[in-house]
Amino acid sequence: MTTIILFGGRRDERHVSVASAQNIVRTLGAPLAWFWAPNGSVCDVHPDDLLAHPRPFTNDFHPSRPAIWPDLEMALDTLPVDDPVFLLALHGGEGENGTVQRMMEARGIPFTGSGSASSAAAFDKGRAKEIVKERVRVAESLVVDDVRAIDRAAAEMLARYEKIVLKPLAGGSSRGLFFLERGGEIPAVENVPYIVEQFIAGRELTVGVVDGEDGAIALPVLEIETDPGLSFDYEGKYLGKGTREICPARISEVTRDEAQTAALAVHAALGCDGYSRTDLVAADDGIYFIELNTLPGLTTASLLPQELREAGIGFREFLEQQIVIARKKRFTRRRGGAEKNQIDSASPRLRVKPFP
């Protein structure tokens, strides 16, 4: 099989995607790399061209080669190699909400990460909370489909809580994120749907889960500290403004175990494959689920790679294992087996690796 790294996309998260692809190409050597441009076209990128791109989190990537295909579907329909496996370095939008996954499933093309149904469920923050609420604590929230109803929903939530969070229902990289206190001015929101959510005060934690031969493994817990008055938004996450990432988190063993158990439970409840990263808050009354990312960032600055390093798992080892998992799913499909691409309440074998 030939590995093809697919990166880019038509949403703002493509900047993170480019940085993830750089880290992957640097690690694996010189695999094929396809850039999905903002206009929808697809071009084959030389690895040196990609690695030479500076400041990917802020600068748009412009490949030197012209596009080969006008859209991704035509690229998949006219694959120039036999038996490819796609290593998805996509984040947000169509790359993470199940759209690309559905394209590949329909064509029998193996790819890394979760299937279309799981991706769609996890990407919809409201739906994800409904699916997992029987297993983990979730904050109270309202989903708003009309921008004119944001004020009313925020006022209703602020009548019960002193602070709330407004964020896109389906979005990533902490863009469009707002924190609002009682008596504060409600921000202007241009795009809906939005989720208006109770703010949970506590320590911000994130836990990666990686599938292996013996079941799903919870990685070491990472804690995110932010300076007073700041939040873990795009600049904090990728430009290092006012944030610190501590791995392993300086938390009690009880909190660590509860966070890892919650991440495993959410990974299973949403039917994730390969790997995921779950964001949590450790409040006074326990661990709360915030959201799950089916294709978290794989840049040198991203959270999951930090957790892998702490666990003693090499990044190359991780990538190669994801490719193996993708190939096995292809074999299962050819043999007529049931593929894990739908939400299932049954839990697979789960274990928490005893990391410090």
C-alpha cells in the first residue's frame, strides 16, 4: 500500500493541518502528500516544498505545483496509485465532520482515524454530549440555530449561571470561542449554529486515547494553564500566548484516573477508531466532558504528540500503527465483516496504562 498524506481543507483549520502535515512528512520521510486547497482543488506537493513553508499557523500555504484535480472526489476517483491508504492530517470542517470519511468509505479507500458516523457525531458538540452523558458528567447547554436567538439563549443561561461559554456547535481550533459573565455584553455572532454552555470552573485537562492490539489506551493527562483574563483560544493554543501545557498534569492519582477513565468511555461511546483526544474540566464535584476531537492536531506544538512523548511512544511508531489500523479496516471490509464506523453503546476492551 502507498501512504498518501491528505492535508489542507477549505476552513481556517487548514493552517493547523499544514503544520501537522509538516510534522508527519518530517517523521515518515518522503511519502506522497496531497494539498486540498481552499478552492477545493487538489495538488500533489513535493515534501521539500511543504517543509520549506514558514510560520504555518499564520501564513497560507501556496504549493509551487499546479492543481491536478478540480476537487477531492475526482482525485479519489482517479487515484494514480494502487492500494493507497490515506493518512488524514485534516482538522475541522469537511475533513473532520465525516464528509471526507464518507467519500472514502463509499470508494473502499482505507484512511486513518474514525469513520464517518463517529466523526459526524463527535464534531457536533451538542450531539456528542447527548451520546456520552450517561457515562460522564456534562455541562448544561443550549443549541441555537438562529443568530437572532443568541441573546435570548445567553440571557436564559446567565439567569442560572454566573458565567457561560459560547462556541460554534461544529468547529475546531478554539475559533469563535467566547466567555461571557453575568452583566457582560453578548458578542456579535455571525455564523450559527452555536452552543451556549454553562461554564465549568476547574482545571483544564486533555487526554489522548490510542487504539492498539490490546485495546484502547489512555495517554498521560495534560493540563492547560492560562494567564488570568485569557482563554485557550487559537493564539493561546498555537502561538503560545498566555498559556502553558503541563504533561503529565500535576494532579492527584484519583483525578488522573478519573480523567483517563472518562476519555476512554467517551472514545468508546462515540465509536472512535485509531485515536482521539478528549477535553475535560476537573471541577470540585468531578470530571466534566467538554468535547472530543477525532483528528486532533499532530503538529510539534500539539497536545497529543506531547502526551505520546510522555508515554514513551515515538511519533513514527504512532503514525505507523495508525496506518496498520487503517489497512486492517480495509481487510475487514473486503472480507465482509462489520466495520466500526457507527455509534455503538458496547464498549471495546479498554485499559488505562499506568503512566505517572
